[in-house]
Amino acid sequence: MKRLSATPSGSRSTGSGNESAPLGSHNGISTNSRIYDSHNKYYVKPLSSRRFLTSHSVLLCVTSFVLGMIVRNNMVFVDTTKESVYPSQRAPGITIRRNSVVSQSSAETLPLSSENAAFAAIRDRAITHQQHCDSIGLSEAEDFQKLQLNNHTAHLPQSGIIQAIDNYVPDKEAYSYECELPPETECDETQFTVIFMAYNPDRLDKLLDQIKKMLTHPEFKPLVAECLIVWNGERHVDETPLGKELVNFGKSHALRISYPLKAGFPNDLMNRYHPRLEVKTKSIMYYDDDGPFYSFKATLAGFELWKRNSNAQIGAMARKLDLGERATDESKAILNGPGDRFFVSQCPKDELDYNYREFANFGARMVLPSGSFLHSDYLCFLWHPIFEEIRQYVKEHPVHPDDASVSILISQLAGRAPKVYPRREPKKQESQEMENGRRRLMEGIDWDRKGGHGQKMNWGRLRGDAANSLARYFGSINSGSIGWCYGTEWQKGENCKPEFPRIGMLPWLKADHTPRDTCP
């Protein structure tokens, strides 16, 4: 089977600007059988047409194995006193027949890193946690979202990802990209691409300074292969002196500007994640137009951490989504201490608290885009038709939660929580985000626009609403990050002391802050 990548199988380019038409999706159902073994492979064999499996037969098959289907990244814990089952790692050798995104005619072996196996793993996990909610009597409970009414109509259905996968039929004309999950490490990578999102030609001073630094400074230059601006504004970038200077700088340096609105895409925060950008490196670093921008040492720490964990999202500004009481008990039953490769059920009445009061090292379940690293293979997935419902949700929700959506989606694909690296000058950066009354792309709300006072007052509540809706859509949430200090003398319980390390403390770098030879 050929390698699946974020490269279109058919040309969709309309010129040197890499512009393409908006992409759609189609629905349908196909069937087959899969066997999951101890080597993390799905063996796919065709079923006869007379053995078409309904969702009811899926349920019967699954419940016949130890109170439910156990998926990757979870373990089974049976508490006989509470009569509850916590979903976790499926034992090897269990055969599961189900509706699938793989065509019925396919009979080849698909590794877990294939597009089809990735969707199957997400679907398995969602069904497992849905069954867990059934077993403890929470599936029929009133959805928490309906108890905290917001003045908007953007909502995602509980465990909606199951139907999204079941209804999908591949259509190369609608989506010509083929996706593959990245490997766990990319030790040989030496460069990354920096993607900036910008929209206002009047506020390019910080952006221009940072691009010049990353493309010309003797420390940054060897690391940065290209800077790419995703121009998400209605006004032209070159209608101001700073904009003209930016365009002229790009004529002699590795700088590209992509114009998604000219290609027919709406003004959407998700435009920075589209595979049409044709990123040439495996690693991408994301920034908003106003930062905060990090020092070379902090950037190097993030990139080296990404190389050793290339299938995880890496971030410097990480948020906790604090679990409710029931989910906390479940998490403690699954984990006795930090662990970033498990998932906790999110039943209809469970509530996550969006904790914007601190940036976390341990227990972070999402990261903000600015300063984050992501493997370019994920771009194909983020715009896959299966996730159209999520992208529409980002556009319609009042706070446009692209950050939470990307983090939660990537964690579901990767089977792990984000990884966190430390940044410098924390007080200045945190005060900029939490106290300044100016627009911040990374928080998904336009603080500059007139009006919208009610929306701004309810910002934290709306962010929590989005996090809850996304977690319930997948039926589970990742177990949270482990801090940069994990396993070192600087780890104090589930905290790093100091919070921001000095040179020589990071375990993946040497005492002089150069990369260690060991990877991972």
C-alpha cells in the first residue's frame, strides 16, 4: 500500500499561490472486518454481502467481551463495589466486526498509522466510552450543555464522531488528499516551517520584526526552512507601508503569503491548518500575528521536544480542562500518578472546567496555538471531510474555538495528550493574554471590535462550553500532559519546581542547552 500523505493525489493548484477551491464531503456506509493484534496492526478482510453488520450487531459483539470493547490507550478496571467499568487498553487478539471507513473490497494489511486505522481507533474509543456511560446510567441524563444555556446555536452531538465516521464514503473529487498519522519520533529532522496567521495590515510591526529575526538571525536561520503567512483579512496586506515592506522582504527571503479568502475559503481560523498550504517540512511552528514570540533557546527546546514526540501536539501555553467529580474518580482509578496516554469518559452530564487561571505543566489537555509545534501530516486530517462538523462548529461558536478543537482532535488521533515545553518571561506573557483588553487570535475572540460586551463578559463560560461540547462529541478527553520535569529531580508531585527551568535542567537538552544525542 502506498504511503498516505497530505499531498493531493490529483492537482488542485490554481497558480503559484497554491490556491484551491473549498473542499466538501459526502456521506455513506461501507463494511468490513478487522482484527487488532499485539503489534498494533489492523488486519482487514472482506465480509460477504450477506454479513452486513448493523449498529445493533456491533453492540452485541462488543458487549460479549468483558463488559465492552477495550480500545488502544485505555485499560479495564472493574470496581465490584461501585459496579463500574473504566475503559482502557484492549487486550490483544480480540476480533471486532463493525461498520468501517475501509472499503469492503480491501483485503490488505493496514498499519495503525494509516488513515483508516486512525478513524477506526477513534470510533472504537468513542463506542467504548459511550458503553461505559450506559453502564453507569448516565447516557440518558440531561446534557449539561442544555442546563447552561448560551445565546448561540453552535452545538455538537454527544458521541457524534461515531455517526460522522459511519456516514463517510471516500470521494477523491471532494477531498483529494490521503492522510497518514506521523511517527512517534522524527529524530533526523533539522528544520521547521513557521506559520503566522494575520489579518490587519495596520498591525504588522511585531510580525515583520519576528519574521526578519527568524529568517536572518544566525541562531534561528539554520532551523527555519520557511515562514508562511496565512492572510485571513479582507484588506490587502500591501495597502500600508509595513505591508509593502513585508511583501518586498519576501522577494529575497524564504517567506510566502497564502490568501485563503482569494481561493474561496471563508475567514476561518482553521485556514492555517489546511493541507493546501503545501508545507515542505515535517514540523510546523505556529504563531499569531502579535505573539507572544519566544527566544531562540525556548524555540530550540520546543523543536527538540517535538522531534522526540512528533505525533503529539507540543505547546508552551497549555490549559487544564479540570474534570468533574465523577470523571476525576474514574481518572484516579485508571491512573495512579501522571500519565498522558489514557482517556477519561465524558458522559452527557459531566462538566469540564476551562481553567484559564494558569498555564500548566502537568494535567494540560489542550494548548494555545502561538508557539506550538505540530507535525505537517496532521493537516490532512484536520481538513478531512469526517471532521467537517467540528470545523463548522468552530466557525459558528461565539469564541471560534480552533485551539481546543485542534488539541482535542489531535489527541484523539495520536492517542495521547499534548506535550509541554517551558517558555521565558512568563509574567509578561500571561498578563498580555489574561489582562489586556486587545484582540488575541490564540483565544479565538476579537477584543478590538466594537460592541459584544456580553460575549466578552461570558468569555470564560463560552470557552468552557466549547471544551465540554468537543469532549462529549468524542465521548472522552485525554488524561493530561506530563510536565517538562517528569522523572527528574525538579519534579515535585505533579508540579515542576521551578516552573520555568534554567539552562541545563531540561532532560532532552545538555547542560549547555544543546540537543542530547539520544532521541527519543
